[in-house]
Amino acid sequence: MQQQTPNSPRLMKRVVVSSGLREADIRPPALMSEFKRLSVHDAAEYFRDPASRVETACPACDGADRDPAFDKYGFQYNRCRACGSVFVSPRPTAEALENYYTHSNASRFRVEHFSRDTAKARRYHLLSSHASWMCQAYDEAGNREARVYADLYTHSPLIFDEVHALGVFDTLYSVDPILSPQGETQAPVRVVAESAARGLGAVSAFEKMEHQFAPAAFLRAAAAMLAPGGLFFFTTRTISGFDLQVLWDKTPYIFAPEHLNLMSIEGLGQLVARCGMELIELSTPGQLDLQLVEHAARQDPSIELPAFVRYLIEERDALAHEDFQAFLQKHRLSSHVRVAARKTKE
Ligand SMILES: [Zn+2]
């Protein structure tokens, strides 16, 4: 990246992208509805016992002060008074979550339908841009002597084809994959256990942070896999984004335990810093906020959009919508966030 002061959000890279991405391509409504139905049903089943849930501090800044934000399907979301992150507490214990992700119908559905049925569109729109983002950052800011790339808990094995095609890394690992890369990708990938992944040049975790019991522990575990100067890349949803701020508890497809952590932009910066890493990039290249708001309001008559938002959507043209989305990206106000962090310490 260009000259940047670590952890100084004002100087950090911000990207603006537009690729004609449509929500329906990567998250088809029929699949999403079924996944949500199964998740809500399974969550009620798996976490019914109050003993399976524990109170937690803010997952981003570790602050203890919070206000109730909203209740969704029996889970209490809170808003951190210090950093504005929104998070579920009490939340299922790490053990209860692991049991859920291993055995629930929702998880099985995710692997069987989601990863495969949307693979082509995801590859075209997301995975190729994830791969070039990571390889470019590695070229510019990584430890070039550490030449292994690993994806954690892979659910889109085609990421390896995209990374392999760029020829930047010597070796590719899939750490404890959710969908095994064997037979799913042409690239040479080794499946390894977390404990065997050490001294790596780059590690990625796409759409995982939001359902971690403890994001800080997750980040520290990723840091432990990296060589000094190695890079950790992750994507997640942020409560600072336009669609979540406007729709709040009515945001479709936000539910537990998929979304335990909706960390704010400010909170994400603090999280990275307190895990002994430095921020290389924190940007929100989301392309869908306005589309998501418009769609949600059309589907759910109980949603009352602020007058300005309704006016923008209904009375202004496609160019205004595009420019507005570009503004959200530029100022880190979209809800799809991506982060690149560098390991500084052993
Ligand atoms: Zn906080």
C-alpha cells in the first residue's frame, strides 16, 4: 500500500469498486430464506437451555458498558457504549456453537447448497477480487519470504483457483475446511489442521468473524499461524454500514448464531490493535447497501424508511444511486467490510 501510518484510519487505503454485483447472484433469495428458516429453527433447538449461553463484553473493544439494541428470534443484541459495535449477549458458549456448526441442519444446508449453488457467481464477483486484493497487499506490504497462503475453514474452495492463478504463493493450505477443496478446485491445495499451520505469509477468513464466539481469540489464533510481517485478511458485516444503520433490526438475513458480532468500523480498528496486529487496510467496498435497503422495504411493509432515503430511492435515477453507493464506499459507510492486518510481534 502507499505511505500509511499504521492504525491511522484517515490515511488508510479506501477502495471504490463497481462490478454490477447483484445481491441475488451471490445470495439467491430462495436459498437465503431456507437457510434463515433452518437457522432460526435450529438455534431455538440447540440453545434453548439458558446454561448454553453466557454474557460477554464487547467483542471488538472489550468494553463492558452496553445498551439493549434489539431482540431477534430470542437473542438479545446490545450496542457497546464505547465503540458502537452491536453484538449478541448472552451468547451460545464456544462449545455449544461448535456442536451447532457440526451437527445442525442449517450448517449442512449451507455446505450442500450455498457454497456450491452460488459458486460461479461468487467466483466471478467476489473470489477473484479477494484474490487480487490479497496478492497485491502481500506484494506491497507482506513478508515475501513466507510463501504459504492459507484459507481458514474454507467454504468457497474456488478461492484457491483464483489465488493459484496469480502465482504469488508457493504453497496453498486449507485449514480445517467446511467444504473440502478435494474435487472442488483445480489448484494444488493441502488440507491441514490449525495446529500444523505455522510461519505463513498470508491467512484469510471470509465471512467468519461475525459468528465467532470470541473474535479476539480468532484473530490471535490467525496471528499465531503467521510469520512475523505476515498478513491476515478478513471480511465481515459492520453495523456502521448504511443498510444496517437504516434497517437496524429489520435487516433481512441478520440472525443468530450467524451474526453474533456486528462490529463497528471503530471497534474493528481497536480489535486489530489489541490483538497485536497493525491495520494495513480497513475499507468497505460493499456495492449493495442501497439495493438491500430498497429490496428490504419492498418485501417488508413494516419497514418505514427515513424520508430522505425513500426520496433518494424512489425519485432519483440510477446515476444518483451509483454515486451514493460510491460515497458510502469511499467514506467506509457500507456494511460489507474488508480488513488486512499485519502481524507485528511474535
Ligand atoms: Zn466496543
